[in-house]
Amino acid sequence: MTLRAPKKTAESQFANDAAKDIQFPKQSEDYHEISSYLEMNVDYVSNMFIFDELWEKYLENNK
């Protein structure tokens, strides 16, 4: 959610879309829970590579 921004990058677009998604598991810290949710329930992620990159950044920033 910290990457939300008006500029249109793949990361900010994903963050903006996830913020608007009322069912997105925003409080989860479980990669598999979030990944499964994205794969099974949304159409705003065209490539899971974006999520994987953001997850790695999340892990680096929250050590």
C-alpha cells in the first residue's frame, strides 16, 4: 500500500488497484495467502512477476 501514487508505473498501478480492492488481504503478511488471492480472484494483475518483485521489496524493508 505504501507504493500508491498518481504516476503510472507497474508498481504504483498494482498498489492503487489493491487499495481499491475491498477484499484484498491488506493486513496479511503471508506470501501464499496474498499470492493465492491474486491468482484466483483478481483481474488487475496481468503478471504475477510484479507482485513477486514487490514482495521481495516488502521483505527487505521489513527485516
